[in-house]
Amino acid sequence: MMIIKEPKELQQELKRRRFEAAKQGRELTVGLVPTMGYLHEGHASLIRKARANDVVVLSIFVNPIQFGPNEDLDRYPRDAARDLALAEKECVDIVFMPEVQHMYPQPTKTKIQVEGLTSSLCGASRPGHFDGVTTVVAKLFHITKPDFAYFGMKDAQQVAVLSQMVADLNMDVQLVPCPIVRESDGMALSSRNVYLNEEQRSQALVLSASLKEAYELVQEQKSTTAAELKKLLTERIEAKPLAEIDYVEVLTFPELEPISEQTRLSDYEGDIIAALAVKFGSTRLIDNMLFQKKDVALHV
């Protein structure tokens, strides 16, 4: 497993590998797994998907330009030794671990902004966040030129935004959305879960539990409306004294547009997402469930 810090070095290494493959009459495929580190089983599942490629590149970079002034950049969990051990166990070929000065050697004057899709959900709560995400991911795409890039559906809005960027800018990469990975009690895996104390974590289970209840409601009552779904989720979460709701939304996916409150989910022709963001203490958690046509949940 190679560990590379400099973007130029990674570009040269991948160019060398592609050249060697071409000499043998074959085309090299590269799979990219972008992360901010503090890796867990959710990240490992992305790496395993990426193993379908000839080369797996795992990037570990806590991207400062996607954090707001009052967010957790300085205390975001970091453990390089732990990350490298997991990467080696999962047979990563190249770990790209740049420092901030490698990715942003001078103040960034160029940013990529996706309009519309970033105005709701986390985009509304975290102004400028997705500009930082799209900019750093575009840089990673330019550096690695991956054939496939793997992202977890826990951050479904990120998947929607990046898919729009790739389509709009004709980027030669295929995004691969991967299912949410949960712990045995239903908790969606997140690097930020480490912030929770015992009581906060116990109450945070309401996120996955309420989404599961919403799924069951839709399965049992085909006449369930978007308003009824939102009401159920809100009431279940508000019943937890430590929960502070940022948003509870039921939107179209991937357009992330509002649905008429009286629209029955069974009547809607496209896909629908129920998305949550809730704070427990100072820790903000997100979770979601995606409903396909005919009310089948993809990610429970």
C-alpha cells in the first residue's frame, strides 16, 4: 500500500500505472473513495465496492473549506494510524493523505457551486458547505481521474449535488451511491458518533427508529401523505428531550424539491426521500430513507 501526500506525486503514479497497463494492451480502471478519515465500517464497505477496479485510491482529507466558522473543524476526529490500518486490511492500493497546504497552496479563488440542490436540508443549515464539498471533490477527480467514485447514501444530498456537478460539467467519472451502513441497533455509522455520550447515543436511536416506523406506515397505509409522514417523524423525535431538530423534510429525490403536503406517497411517480438532521448536545447527526416508486425503501 502506497501512502502519498503530494497531488503531483499521485498524478504521476497513476499515470505510470496506466502507461504500464496500456503497454500490456489493457485499460486500467481506478476507483476513488473520498473520505475525511476516522474510518469505520461504512467507509470499509465503500472500499470493498471499489475493489472491483484495478486500483483503489482512498483519500483522507479533512477539508477546511466545507466547514463553517462555528463548526467542528478543529475537533473533527482524526486517527491516522487507525485509518491506515483499516486501509491496509481492506487492500487499498494508494492512500492519498494530503495536508491543507498541498490541496490549497494559496487562497482558493475558484469554487464550484451547484444551485438549487444546495438551498435546502444541510445546504440551508450550513451556508457554503456544499461549495466546499463540490470544490474539493472536483479537485480529487482532476488529480486521480477515477473511472468510478464511491459515496455513501447517508449524506444523500451530497450524492445528489455531486451527481449534478458531474453531469453539468461532463466529468468523465461514474458516481456509485452505496447503501447506508448501520450498527446492530440501527444507528447509522458516522465519524461524529464518537462525540455522543451514553445518554445522547441512546436517544439518537430515535432517528433510525422513526425512519423505520415511517417505512412501516407507508407499507401498511398506501394513502399516507407527505404531511403525515413528516408529522410522524417530527413527533417521534421531539419526544426525546435531548433532541434538537434542525430539519425534518420529505422531498423528491434527487431533485430535492418540496412535495405537496396532501400528496399521497403511493401516487407520486418519482422517488422520495425522508431526511433528518438533529442535534444531540453539540453533535449534529443526519439520517434518511429513500422511497422508490411503489413505496419500496432502498435504505432502511
